Amino acid sequence: MTTRIVELRRGILKKNDELAAGLRNRYTSAGVLVLNLVSSPGTGKTAFLELTLKALRARNARVAALVGDLETDNDARRLASSGAPVRQINTHGICHLDAEMIDKHLDGWQLGDLDYLFIENVGNLVCPSSYDLGERVRVALLSVTEGEDKPLKYPTLFNSADAAVITKIDLAVPCGFDRELALKNINEIRPGIRIFETSAKTGAGMEEWLDYLAQERAR
Amino acid sequence: MHELSIVSSIVDTVTESLAAYPGAKVKEVRLRVGALASVIEDSLQFCYGIATEDTPLAGSVLVVNILPVVMHCEPCGADVEIVSLQSFRCPKCGEPVLDMRQGRELEIESIEIDEVEEQV
């Protein structure tokens, strides 16, 4: 019996990372901007996305969405009311979306016919940050009801985000939301990140967000 | 709690790499895990025992080396370690830091195996 050390130096999520790189190439060559929306359950990702899809369609943009949840197709049905093509991904207990699920659910869609593809991740601030879905823009969302220190509690996600969206800004006053502190905390974790303060109820902040999407797509 | 899927990938990767060493038994698996990799060591250890049952990794030890977050500070022109994950600022000059050099690793560094001697 001989004992031997074998150097492996292998990424544990290598399979996901390779699939994600393949997806990224497909998105780029199709000219579609892909965004991955990540937040806790209840932040209002679906309401925010519903409004985004409607507003983009009103600007004649071609949009589609994939939405992840453990169970039910409730969110897909809500988003489909925008008129955009939507597919539900049920993970059946898995706490995040991975590149393989995305790849499978894109089947039959012509990416070249789309300007924007939104992926609404499973409500979870931890696990989705490990899984690259090939997206160009990772969006971390945070509602005013969750507390200003969320970015400090979940630095992994906020530090990997390209944009941050504060939702339910119409409830800021009744919730005693300390806006300055929230902005400061986000900036401590991800200095210089673009931050959008939005309300799906009043439409606040949406124009700025839509302009940002157009700029990112044009890049 | 995605540690179980992570551990399952470890089992698959290690099992694949054992093809070159028929009959070998795994004694130890060493990981390099960045402090921002979203992985909890306790959960990994808990899942490891379950996921390695009835595999060539059964009974092996999982060693998790946590790597600190290292960012490049432009004004200082140096790589600096971020000790508190509550603030991504250079500990020397206080400027915000954006360029990550280490901290998201999630990899199998090496395995220690007992090889079976070739029968002559």
C-alpha cells in the first residue's frame, strides 16, 4: 500500500461554470441582454419584473422571462399577464437555479428574437450567488421592509451584483426606512454600484431603471 | 443549503479522477474555499458523511482551507486582505476596492489516496 497525494485543482462547480460560459456565448452572439434577479422571498421580484416587462413591451422591446420557484407556476402566470413569453422552472426543493436548468428551459426559444431575457431566481440571498447562469447583469434586490443592514448580512450576493434595486420605496416612510444608511451599506459592500429606488405600485424609479437596461444592452 | 449539491460534485469529480488509480482508497480530500464562496464548512462536513457513503470516498476526511478575501487596491498599488466582509475598503488607505483577486474559490486542491500495489 502506497500513500500518494494527487493534485486535482478542479473547480467544484466546473460543470456549471462551463455550461454558463456556453450560455454566455449564446446570449452574446444572439444580442440578448440577460439579467439574473436575486433577492429574499417577498422582496417583490415578481411585481418589479412584471412592471419591467410591461414597460419594455410598451417601448417595443422584445422580452422574455424564466422564473424559478420550488413549486407552483403562480409567478409565471403573473408575469405572463404582461404578454411576454414566460417559462416557470420548478426546482422541487433546490434552493437556486443552475446553468443546466436554464439551458433546458431555453429549448425552443429563438434567443436572436429577444432584446432582453430576465431570469428571476429562487428567493434566496445565499445559494444563487454561487451559480453563474451566464448572465451579463446580476441584480440584487432589497425591499424597504427588510432592513437597511441586509447588504452587510449577505455580502456574498451584494458584492457579486452589478446593480442593486431597492423595492417598495412607497413604503419607506411607514417602515421608518433609513435610506441614507441603506445606500451607504450597499456601497460599503459593492463600492460604486448602480442603485435604483423603485416602487412597483407607484412606478417610481422605473424610468431610470429602463434607461439603464437600454444602456447595458447597447454596450 | 446548497452544500449537498456541492458535496455531490466533489464525490463525482474525485471518483472520476480515481480511474487512473484502480482500487485506490481515498483518505483525505482537501478543498480551497474562498471566504465569499457562500459555503458553510459545518454544512459541508455534515453532508460529506452522507454523500460519501457507499462511494470510494467513504470514511475519508474532508479538509476545508478557507481563503481570505484579497482585493487589489489601485491607489496603494497592492493586493490587500479584507478582514471584515462588512466593508470593501482598503485597510491601509480607506479607499473603496473593486478588483477581487481571491475570495470566491471553490475547488478541490488535492486528494490523498492509498494505492494498491501492482500484483506481479
